Amino acid sequence: MDMTFSKAGPLRGEVSVPPDKSLSHRAAILGAMARGRTTAAPFLRAGDCLSTLSCLRDLGVDIRLQGNRLQVEGKGPEAWRQPGGVLEAENSATTMRLLAGALAGRPFRCEIDGDASLRRRPMGRIIEPLRRMGARIEGMGEGNRPPLVIEGGNLRGIEYRMEVDSAQVKSALLLAGLQAEGETRILGGRSSRDHTERMLLLMGADLSCEGEDALVIRKSELAAGDIEIPGDISSASFLLAAALLVPGSRLLLKGVGLNPTRAGFLSVINTMGALVMESGYREACNEPRGDLEVGSSSLTGVEVEGWRIPALIDEVPLLAVAGCRARGATVVRGAEELRVKESDRIAAICGELRKMGAKIEELPDGFLVEGPCELKGARVDSRGDHRIAMALAVAALCAEGETVVSGWECVDISFPGFAGLLRELVA
């Protein structure tokens, strides 16, 4: 499906962004592992999160989704049953990796598969430590890629040093560690998003931090409860970027999650000179949140080093767009993990922005953008990646003429209705 965008006038208004995708996944999975009724609201009714619900139902979990209110009747993972067929994660690596960790503790055989994009994602990073814990798990695709076949049970705790700063890998090990004898000690990975740790503590898991480097989890039961999910800061970032770059814009984004392990984009654009004000800060269910007011701003290029990347991994394509409108060079390094997302996001954003006239150089682990440059409308390709599609839409609002983004349907994975919302804010 194609979607057409034109150069925009000012974006104005007050908006609530979609519920946090990461927290929606985790509320469903941890609710299914807990005992009692877990409610989560608002829950993100988007493709990836609905895949998680479908897989949990196939495991025998009683799940009801009415509007944006999720209700999970948990009986502990011991009540999960062997599915009658393949668990379909569709496009969602979060579904596959987190469920692999949870299923590593269950004494039955199952298979998790996904679409063509997910079948290209690396799974060896979870397979190796889960095997060490005692699970039989194998990637049936080339190089341990999906589909995954898992036969779990009788797990034992291990000490494992993270090779990749990945919240999904860390979370898989935590969910397996909940069911393992002894301690599971995870070294490293503390700079990646910590939603799983926060929610586990909220639900009473025996989880502790030792020093600056180690997470330790012990076998424990989870208690059900009510979870209030904030707006997704990654989704909010696309609206923030649009307001920053389109002259005369001013937006108020309500109830956005402000978890420090997710707020890297805010930190970087503030360094670039963005006018963003936070207000109404509060914490609920172990997660900070607040309102963000943003106005159009004159930006200056910056260098983004590798240590910053985990806290803005989903927003890096937006930095390329911002760099096109900033004075001077914007350089991103240490972002090689983007090459194994839904697309090779480094190659995708560089290649597609060049079609629009951007002066952008692809680096092995990032890119270099020389700005400011005048963008021109063009036909561009989402490459089946929702983050790339939305970043190109933001670029189109600043470009002369019309821009056509092909493969727009992938945006429903995280932000259904994004194009319509943009048009409302411009109107």
C-alpha cells in the first residue's frame, strides 16, 4: 500500500500517543505467568502485540481484550499447555524472544515461527544461554534463525555475560530464570531498556541488582495486579521530530513514558537545540511518565556515540532525518545492531533519504549526514519496516513536492492511524 505526503504547514494540537509497545508485550506475558487476574490498560492494539496475545491463547491462557483493556487470568506457567500447532509470532521479535525464554521452562515441545522478516532475525543470542540453562532449543533456519523449536523444563541457573546490549535477550533469560533452580546471574546489558525488570519487581519476583553490572533472579512466583501503561516514547518521537522540523509547529504530547533507558532521543535532540519541555511527571506501576511540549527549533548537528544507542535504538532513523535539517554534520556510530532489525535500518534510511536529496553517507555502524539540505519529494520504500516508513513520512513533511512511501501497511505494527493523525495535526 502506498501513502502520499506533501510539505506541511505547522503541526498544532494536543495528542495522546499509542500505548507503549514494549510494556504491552510484557504485561501480557508476565500476566500469563502470574497467578490471578492481571489487567493492563491502555493496551496497544497493534500487530506485534496482538501476535503475543494469539500465541498465549494457543498456550491455553485465558485472555480477553475489550477495547484497549487487557485482562489475563493467570494460573502460572505450570498451567500452560502444549499448543496444537505452530505459534505464529508474525513480525514480532519481542514475541519470539520473550516467549522462548518463558517456554524454556515448560516440559513440552513447541515451535515458534514468524514472517519472512522475522525469519531473518538472529536468534543464536538467546539459543546459546537457554541451552546452557538446560533447554533444548534449535533454530531451524540458516545460522540458528527462525523457526525455533523448543523443548524445555528442568532449568538450572547460570551466570551469563551479555554479548549484545539487548533488552529482548536479557528478558528471555529473566523469564527462564524465574523457572530455574538456583540463581540466574546476568552480567551486562544494564543500559538496555529495563521494562522487564521493573514489571517483575512490581509483580513480586525475587530479583536483585548486585553492583553496577549484575542482575540476579531466583525461582519465584508472580502476583497478578493492575498495570497502567503510558504512551510509547518511540511512537511519540516521530511526532516530536515532525514538530521540531516543520516551522511554526507546537505540540503537547500527553502521558508519555519517560523511562531513562528509553529517553535517549530526548537527550540527543536537546543537545541539538530542540525546544522540548517536560511537565506533569509522575510514576505509576514502576514506570515514570509525563507530558512533553515541543515547538519547532533550529538544530545543530551532533556526534552520537555508541554508549547512547541502546536508549534510542528505535529512533536512530529519525536522527538521520533531523540531521538533514540541522546545521553541520550529524554522525551516528556504534549502531550496528540496526542492521538486524526488521530491515537493515542503516542501509534503508541512508538509501531512501538519498532519493530525497539528502547528503548522507552510510558507515559500517551508522551514518554521517551533512546539513542543512533541501529535501525533495520522491518515491521511497519502507522496506517493510514501520520505523523507516514513519521516519520517511516525517522527512516528507519538510520536502518540496509530494513523497510516496510504499509498503505503508507495516506502520500498523506499532502506530495504527499515524498518517491520519499527522494530517489532523497539520489541519
